[in-house]
Amino acid sequence: MAYLVKEIRKLVGKAIHQYCLIDDGDRILVAVSGGKDSLVMLKLLHERRSRVPIDYELKVVTIDLGYKDGNLESLEEYVEGLGCDYFLQKTQIGPLAHSPRNRENPCFLCARLRRKVIFETAQELGCNKIALGHNRDDIIETFLLNVFFCGEISTMVPHQVLFGGKLSIIRPLSFVEEGKIRAYAKLHDFPEIQDGCPTKGLTRRREIKFLLEEMDKMDRRVKRNIFRALSNVKNEYLLVNGHGGPH
């Protein structure tokens, strides 16, 4: 397991350096839902502070969606045990997104309102960056979701600059596979948070995840190649910028 820890640290470091995710003096708002991804990200960013020659500050926020999720108290204790400031933002986003008043997809509205609260919290706390726990599998799944259901070639990016450079979203786990994160989480005594979302596991993202799992059984290179393709774009073979055949 020592190899696993070393590998994940290396992949996080690679993402940070390749995409310039963290600079000296950054105040980073770490969005922690209580899931394995965000908790692993928080632990790695916290530990990294003692090993790198730059100084950055971590603030932690959890958005209470109004489902009465259990064990949030233990999450607060865990975060404060790391020496990080913890902020719990109570909302009714979840019930609103699933109410008859919402004519949109519940996940779409929930994500949009949740991000709005995170942006507002970052502004209130003077944070210039927001760290989200999306991993390599999330990036691959988002790419396929956008191709299949939105008709566009796009996905999450490791470093997204917003509002004219006043705020950035960073994803330090961009190079880390979900399976490695799950294995790493088992090595640590993270608090277990009960997710009360009524549509959990019933989303298009779950369908895409199942599709990828089936393809992975046939060829273990599939997900790796999809991820590689996202930075290996050949515009001359796409129907953009005047390409796609002779004029």
C-alpha cells in the first residue's frame, strides 16, 4: 500500500505542476461533500503543505443540501482535526431540485445552485481558488455525457479560470483513477456520511459509468485511451475551423 500512496501523491503533484494549480499565497476553498474523493483530496492537499516550498491556506466548506444527511458532526471534527477552518452552509437545494416547482433535471439544478453557494462562500472568505474532488473517471464520464447528450466535445478541465482571473476552479485529482482513490480511502479512518439524495445512482452519469465498466472488462486500455485522447486532439480531422474536406 505504500506504493499506492506514493503513486497518488505523484499523480496529484503532476497535475498541480502541469496545470499550475497552486501558487504561493493561495487561499483555497476545498469543497468537501463527505464522499471519498473530496476527503482524499483534502488530506493530500493538507499533507502536501509540509512537503513543498510554497505556502497556501486551506478553508473547507460543506454544502448541506437539506436532506438531513447523517454524521456531518464527525466531518466537522475530522476537518478541524487537520487544523483547517470548516464552514457548513445549510441550504434547501436538494428538496427544491426535486420539487414539482423544478422543471429542469434535478441534478442540473442542484449542481448549479450548489456551485453558486460555493462561489459566494469563496468570495466571503477571500479565497482565490476552489478545489473540487473530480477524478480522472469523472473527466472521462463528463466527456461522454457531453458527446452523447449535449452534442459537444468538452469536459471538465484541471484548471478553470473564472471572472477575469479573480477566481479559479482546480481539480488536483484529475490524473487519479477512481479505483486508486477508493483503495487509498480504505487506508484512512474517514468519517462516513450518509447521502440522502433520492436520485443517487439513478442518473445518466451512472449509466455512462456502467458502460465504461463493461468496456473496461473487454479492454483495460479503453478509459486510459479516452483520457489520452482529450489532450491528443487533431483538429484537421474534426468538422471545425474550416476543416472536414476540400472547399
